[in-house]
Amino acid sequence: MQKSFNYQDGFGEELSLTINSSSGFLLATDDVSGDSVAMSISFSKLRRLAKLIDDEVPHAKDD
């Protein structure tokens, strides 16, 4: 099974996270500059990232 999350900021930047049965794959692209970064991410790192988001988002302010 594969799950995906995509986010576009409306200014040419996009973030995609795909999680499958063995790992996650993170892709960040900037259509304006043409830059892109891709990386495989382990489940342990995904759990740390999820905890960070879960802990910090309630304290964040919208721009």
C-alpha cells in the first residue's frame, strides 16, 4: 500500500511525501529556480518528523 501527501505553496514550490511498505520518499521542487531535492527517509525518521509536527503545530501561528 502507498500513501501520498502533496503541498504546493502557490509560488512555484512543491513538497511531496510518499510512504510505502518499506520507507518514505520526500521530494521538494522549486519551479522558479529549477531546484529539486529528493531523499529516501526511514520509518524511524518519519516517526520523529511526525512527532515534531504533532508537538509544534499547536503552538504555530499562521502567516
